[in-house]
Amino acid sequence: MADGANKQRAADRQAPADAPIWDGLYGSDADGPYIEGGRCAACGGMALGVREICPHCHAAQQMAPVKIGRRGTLYTATVIHQGPEGFAAPYRVGYVDVEGGVRVFAHIDNGSAKPALGQGVVLTIAKLRQRQDGTTLNGPLYVATPGGS
Amino acid sequence: MKLRKVGIVGVGLTPFDKHEGVPVERLVQQAALAALADGGVKLAEVGAVYASHLYQGEVFGERMTSGLRAPEMEIANFENACAGGSTAVRQAALAVAAEQHDLILVIGAEKMDRGLISFVSADRELTMGSIAPAQYALAGQRHMHEFGTTAEDFARVAVKSRRHGALNPNARLREEVTLDQVMASRPIAEPLTLLQCCRNGSGAAAILVGSERWCQRRGGAKIWIEGSGLRAQTGDANVRDLTNFGATRAAAKAAYEAAGIGPDDVDLVELHDAFTIGELLHYEGLGLCAKGEGARLVRDGDIALGGRVPVNVSGGLLCKSHPVGATGLAQFAELTWQLRGEADGRQVEGARVAVAHSQGGTGLEALATCVTVLARDGR
């Protein structure tokens, strides 16, 4: 993923104070944030991210980007009390099942919009990590679907 | 291909601890020489050395053996994260069974800093703030959601294992703890608290794997490696049932089939309890109970010493700590002592069939799991 690494370096240069926590994980459009998925033209299988090789049928260069994960269902979640440097513990992380059989690892709201397992969730993008050099790293945070699922 | 019988000829252990200032070579030599003495064997009689480690650098086995004068021999290194030791024993057993060697010394060791286990490779989930215990906590939370397992059920695993560890002179933590103490210890990743997470450790273990002739030559109770299974869970494209631990299930099935036994025939188990949640889910994966019923085994005491199928009578990783490359081999040492009837103070009476289980990997998406069936002569 040399292209991805280049994009990451460009992003660092342009906005050092506000970078994605993992390159190519998410994006945003008029409808709000989404997770970067890939769909294989050969088999129709989907994956988290656009893969050079389809994990389902192993076809090369057949995956095209598809926006997924705006909504999903919380599969499981835990509250971490002792996290790596820069994460404000306690914080909640979990797996969200989204369309196409894809499961997304993300932060999960642990406050007023805290979803229970099995509940519907909506994607937001939030500050996940504050590095010592002042850089803020953003990433997916799912919150409970307003008004219940 | 017709395979011949393979057994454990000798075992040695350098009990796990901090071992600050002690070079890893010393830890390995102590365990290796103990295994050779236990088997009544000289290093020059060994055909190969198989070595297990994660953090110790290149040609580990060669470096560890260079201070022990011996003829040219085959040396190979095995890395399979926390399952490295048991993977090396499996490969040794296969090499002896296929008549490539008559006798192989398997060594495993690690020198680790204090704290909780960390991984070498970058991983998306770890980068996003996950930690090793959280990966088990995520499975545990789903188990609680689906099957009504409680935080106390997981905590009771630690109470049980600490009671076992108090009986084992080789254990590092030898004080019993109460359920209240476990529940009140510092939260790590809910529902896991500190007393439910194994510590890093340093130490070494060695296992001599040999043909029937070598087992006969040693005399005493003969311990056979009757079957093993090594299975991985890979492919992040598959959305999985996290309560299932499919690699444990698949490795156990292969091991039981090779040994011609079922889970009901097992007298005791040493399994990978880096975190209490893992232990409870592995009861189910190994077929000691039906899916979703792991908590019942803890509540009813089935897995305690004196129960139906005692698990981690050594105290497990929770009491011994977890020097990654040595962990799996220490399980084989404990089970060999148990099957020989030499486990003073913690002996499982009448033990004839034992299972070793270890699991390693980054996250729940790339797991290596090895299950081995051992049996005493005349089971």
C-alpha cells in the first residue's frame, strides 16, 4: 500500500494536528461519515478496506471502494481502563456488524449515547488519541441510534 | 505412512520468575540439563534441538546450545506466539514418529519485562487503542450477553487457579485469593480485573521427545504423545462467533481423533489461561462441556482439583506467569509429572489421560492453537 503510505504522509504535512488514526479507514461526504469498504467485482464479497487481493475469492485488483458502516449493530464491547499512551481511559471499544457481513472495530460511546449489545448504532468521527506532540488522531466512534433501534 | 509410537523421555523446568540479571542462556541450560538428567540422556545422544521463543532474536536454539558441547546436529526454531512451545513439541513428535529422529530436545524460553503482554507487529485494532486483555474481554462480554455468564464466573476461575497454585512449588504466585479480592482488583478491560490477567515472566522449560526405545530405556511410567492438532484462525473476512474459539475446537477435534479418544476420556487439562475468559471459553472449545455452559463447570467445581476434570492444577499461567516461548513446554512438564504420579501435593489421583492446550496470536483474528493428548501406559 505505497499509495496509502504516500497519502498518509501528505495528510501529515497538510494537517499535522488532525490526522486519521488509521489510514484509509473512514471518510466523510454529504451524508456524513462512513467506513471505507471494498466490494469485489468478481465474487461480490465485501471487506473492510479496498484490498489488492479479494479475501473471499483471491481475485487480484477486483475490489472497488464502497461506503459502508454508517449504521450497524453492536456485536460486543468492553471498557478499557488501562490503555496505550494518549488514549483517555476509561474508554469503550467494540465490534459493530455492518452491511455485507463486515465487522468494524471502533470506539463505542460510553456516556449518554451508550449502546447495549445487539442495539443499533450510528457512526460518528471523534478524537480518539492525543499524542504527546499535540497531534490529534481521529477515528470511528459509534453511538446508540437516536430514539432506539 | 505408518507412524511409530512417540513418548516423553524427560522434562525440565526453570520455574518462571523475574530472573533479573540472569541471561536467558542460563535459564535454558538449567531446564535442558534437568530434562536430560530426567531422561538419563546425554546431549550427544540427541538428534535434534527444537527451540521455541518469541522475543529472543535469530538462531535462538543454536545460540542456547552453543555453550553445551555437542556434535553437529539439527537445530530449528519455532515461533507461533504463545503456542510456540506446543507447536515445537508437535513438530518433534511428528519427526520422531516419521523416523527422522529417535530423540529430540525441545527447549523454550523467554526473558520479558514486567507488565502485560505486548505484540511485535502493528495491528489496526491495537493502533486504535485495543490491548491484549480487551480482545478476550470482547469475547467474554458477548458470552455474558448470549449465555448469562457473569463477571463473577470469570473471576471464580482465578480463585480456583490461585488455590491450585498455592499447592505447586513451581508456581510464582502461591497465595490464595478470594472472589471479593479478584472482583475488587484494578479493572483492566471489563469484566477483566488485574487478578484475572497473567503476568509477563521469564523462565525456561525443556521436553525430551523420543521413540519407544528411548522411553523403555528410561524405565518407570511411560508417557505417550497420542495425538495432536494445530489449527489457526485466519482470514478477517469471516465475521465470527467470538464465543466459539473455533481454532480450539478444530485443534481439539484433530487431537482427539488422532488419539482415538473423546473429551469424556480426559482426566486433567493444562490450558491457555492468559486471561480467565480464555480459560472458560476453552472448556467449551475442548468439549469439556456444551457451548455456553462453561460457567457451570466453574460454579460446580468440576474443574477444581478433586473435581471431574481438573484444569490448570499447576496454577496455570495466572500463577506461573507467561514467558511466551516456555509456557507451552511447562504445561507438558506438569502433565508428565501428573501422569507419572509425581505431582506431590497437587496430584490428580489416577490420572491416565491429559490434554495440553495453548493459544497464541495477535487479536482474535489470527490465532494459533495447539492441542495435544498425552497418556500413561495402559490407559
